[in-house]
Amino acid sequence: SRQKGNTKTFLLWLGALIIGAILGWAGPAPLNDFFNFIATVFTRLFQFIAVPTIALAVITTLSKLGAQKDTRRIFAHALGYTLLTTFAAAVVGLLLYLWIEPSNLPAEAIGAGASAVPLDKVGSLSYADHFLQVIPNNMLQPFLAGNVLSVLFIAASVGLGLAFMPESENRAVLLKGIAGLQELLFTLIRGLMKILPFGILAFSAQLAAQIEAGVIVGALGKYVAVVMGGNLIQFFIVLPLFLLLRGINPVRTLAKMSPAVLMALFTKSSAATLPVTMDTAEQRLGIRKEVARFVLPICTTINMNGCAAFILV
């Protein structure tokens, strides 16, 4: 019964994807504006849930695992996987760059976004400054600004503090309250998942309209080919090889994780996609909660394969 439900859900998403692409490609401007509005609403809703989801997931997991040996092993595996896949993505991007050899970009393409860059700050920040920006000087600012690394820092501190805190009634009350908030968030996430087909329809239409509106040619087109080609090779070849080496079926994994993959594709934000990623990993792929809620928020901020290839190119 559950397998049939998953199949129906996948077919519904696929239908929304195809219909949205057709409407976005051939639809009139007012319809595209409507789809843009719906897509923005869905992105904002998931961003709204993402930051507290990251914080509560790390706090609850570390409060249980913080004092156990498994925590170091799980974190070491996540960090090792992140470094290996990031290095692989950069290598793929470099090889494609050397093969396609895109020429220099035209001056108008380079200067297109220059006005939005605060030139007085370019090059003035050191590595120490970047590190200091991660460490917050108050509890609320990282949540208000959406600074995911600072939120992770706060969540890890609170989680480890709870893990090593002496057993007491106060600790038990705190843990119950945090667990209750987390269940509330996951209830909201499951509610959003039920109306996700409308979001997929809007995202697909938005993407199709953007593709139809402009054709990228010349040197810029070659750069796009290098970056997109690197992403496709990483997604369809490199990452499946990592899964196969661990004895995991990549086709089955992709099918199970399709909601998160589609959400990431359209929103272009791993943080906004995180609530869907966590819910999908637990409910459809059967990942243990304590692993998913520890690894996924961390990897959302440090496992940037696409960025590694793009920045190098």
C-alpha cells in the first residue's frame, strides 16, 4: 500500500513537472507572472522552516549522540564524503574547462552585475574575518539574517551542552520542549509536501519560461556548458559511483529522493530544500532519524559540489 502511494505521488510530481514546463514555455506573460508568484511563495515557506529545522535537528541529535563514540564516527564519515565529492566536482569542472576551452567573456557580460557588488569590501576580508563572522555575538541575529553557519554553531553548542548536562528535571523539560517543537516543524513540512505538486508546477513553468526567454551564445554559452556539464557528470556518474562503492543502488536512491532533488533543482537553494530532504530521507529512504538529522544539516552548509566546480571554472 505504501509502495503504491509512493508511485502515485511520483507520477503526480512528474505530471506537474511536464504540465508546468509546457505552460511555462507556451503560456502568456500574465500566466508566467502568476507562476513566478507561486514559486516565490513556496521558496519563502521552505526558507521560513529551514533555519529552525537545522537548529532543532542538530540540537536534538547532539543531545542524544554528543556523549557517544558514534558521533565522531558519523561526523568523520560525513566530512570524508564531503571532501571527496567536492574534490571530484572540482576535477570534473577543470577537465571540462580544459577540453571545451571557453574564450574570454565579453566586457558587457563581466560588468553586468558590478553595480551590485560592494567594491569597498572586496578583498578586505581575511580568513580570520570570515571565521569571526561565523561566531555570533548574540543569539537572535543569525536566525534573523539566515546565517546558516552561525545557526549551526549555536545549535551544536546547545546540543553538546545538553548532552553533557547532568540528568535533572530541568534538562528533561528542555529536551521535551525541543522535541515537541521539532515534531511541530515536521508536521508543517509534511503539510507542505502534500501541496508540493502546485509548487513543482510553478517551478517548472518558471524554469521553462526563463529558458525560452533568452538563448545564451558565444563565450558565455561555453562557460554555461562547462558548468552545467560538470553538474550533470557529477550527478549522473560521480555520485552514483560513490553509492555503488558503498553497495547502495543509485537508481533506487534517486527514485526515493526525487522530491528533494526536484526541490533543489527549482529553488536553487540547499537550505530551502533541507526540510524536504530530511523528511524524504527519513520517510521514503528509511534513513535513521539520528543520522539524517545530524548529517543533512551539516552537509547542507559544507557539501557544495556545484559551487566547487563553478568557482574553479
